[in-house]
Amino acid sequence: MEVHCLREDLFKGVQLVQNAISQRNTLPVLSNILVESNGDGLRLSSTDLEVGIRCHIKADIKNSGATTTPARTLSEFLRTLEDGRDIHLKVDENQRMEIRSGKDKCVLVGLPKEDYPVLPEFSEERSLSMNQGVLRDMIRKTSFAVSTDETRYVLNGVNFIVQKGKLTLVSTDGRRLAYIQRDTSDKKTNLNAIIPTKAVSELARVLGSDDKGNEVDIGFTDNQVTFKHKKTVILSRLIEGHFPNFDQVIPKSHDTEVKFNTKKLMSATQRAAVGTLERGGSVRYHLAEGKLQISASAQGRVEVESELEADYHGDPFTIAFNPSYLIDVLRVLESDELILELSTPLNPGVIRPLGDDNYKYVIMPMQVS
């Protein structure tokens, strides 16, 4: 194999696919990137057997071929080179890759392509398209609520549901739940799948670099999902199992509804969180005539209080939340104002952006101390 390309194109591609490589690989070949050349350019691929990433980069192909090469070393060498440099890449029959740029050279010994797992191509068996910006926003507003508890495997991903022209994303860790629904142009596809956090995070990373609102093609098989965005493909196994019935978790009614400025509520919550001293502490939210008092204290060593105006005219009401769970959602809301729905100090509260009933964030209360 012999190719010419630009340093920035190759480095960007290597950085992208390198994200799929796990530091805990038991197979040496999985620390490598699969490099394949054909008439269209270079194709770079990587996988940890759960998630895979593939991308195409521009290259002038003199001789076609394929090999695998150590990802980290290749990335670090390319990092030291300046943009605009020409790269001459050559691989011999012993999997010895020589990378030349001007008077600089790096030689890496890899493993043959045959040792690398075969990554499937995009499947159109069950597929749909979504606007890149819409999908990125949906992921941003749900992925933070995914569980990190590996014993609750079905909660270690985002539930994707396509039904009747709607795409719904749901995530939960058992203490909070994020739900968002948006329209799709596809009225025929119906599916329900749990996509692992790593795949969703890598997809968000890829979509975050595109501000032109391109389409994302999403293809499903029985045990796999594939996302195709321009010249990048992300593949992932699906999480087996049944996602909890989230519809039972989302409250259908509430006794109190109060409107707040999103940034002011976040700032006040962040201030009060200082009074918890440690993650997992609670912040008290006390509603009284025309105001919301937010406070926290810990071990008699610290007390913090803030107060916001509130259009509230009922009996005094106090509820406590984990401030981190509130801050997580307030950070991703783009609306200037939000609605907080409450019933009792023991029932979950609901946060939704003003004017958007298709995004709901359910948060369980903590014991009022």
C-alpha cells in the first residue's frame, strides 16, 4: 500500500476512530486502527467489539492495500506535525508502515488485516433519517441521565423508540429520567432499542462538529445499530433486555406549577450546592408567597441561602432535590424559562422548557432534613 494525503486529514480521521478503542483490550489487534486504501481514498476503522467507528479521508492512492497499525503511536506522531504537511504512507508485505513527512519519518509495525474483526456495513433493513441538529439536541438532553451502575445493564444506554412518525429518546438511572420526543419524516418504521452510552456519546461528538444540519441515517438490525453521517459511520451492539416502563414514571398530573428563569434557577442551585459539602447532599426548595427560597447546610459547618421571585400564591411548600441532578438538566435547557411541576414533597417533580411539552425531566425528591 502506498498513499499520499494531508497531515490534518489523516490526523483528524485517526483521532475520530481512536475514540472507539478501549484501554482494556485483551486482544493486541484491538489497540490498532484498520487502514484500508482504495480508489476513493483511505478508510480508517476501529472497534472494541461493542462499538466501532469508521471514516473516509481524502488521499491519493498509488497502490491499494490494507493493514492495522498501533493507534496511539500513530496519533502521537501525527500530533507533532504541523497542518499543511504532506504525508507519504507506505506499507510493505511485513505490515511495516513507514510514514514520511519532509525529513521526518516514523516506522510502525502492525498486524495483518485478517487478524482484525470484520465490521459490518450500513444496513438499510430498518432505517430512517434524522436532521443532525435535532438528533444532537435530543442526545444532549437525555444522555446525561443514563445510569453508570453496571449491575443495571439495561439502564446503561438510551432507549430509542420509533413509532408513528415520532422518535423518542429516554434515559434513566432510577433517580431521574429524561424524555424527549421529536417528529421524523419516516411514518412507517417501528422499533424499540437500547443504545449503549459509549455509542451515543461518540455519535454526539461526531454530530457536534457539524453545524450545517445534514441528515443522519440510522439503520437497525436485531442486535445492532449503525449511524451514518457524511463520511463517518458508527456501529454498536444493542443492549439486550427490556427498558423499564417509563410512562408509569412520568407524573400525569400535578398540584403546583411555577415558572422560573432557567439561568437564575441554575445559579441559585449552584450556590446552594456549596452548602452540601459533598456530592449526594440535598438542597431544600421552599415555596412561599411570591418567592422561592433555596438553601443547604451540612454538619453545622456551612449554610447557604438564596432567594428568587416566584409567581406562587399557595400554602408554603418544601421539597428537597439532589442539586447535581437539577444542574445537569438546567445546563442543557436552551429556553430562557422553564416550568417546575410539583405535587407533594414525596412525589417526583417535573421540569420542562416553557413551550415544549415534548421534553420532560423527572426527578425524585430527597428526604427533607
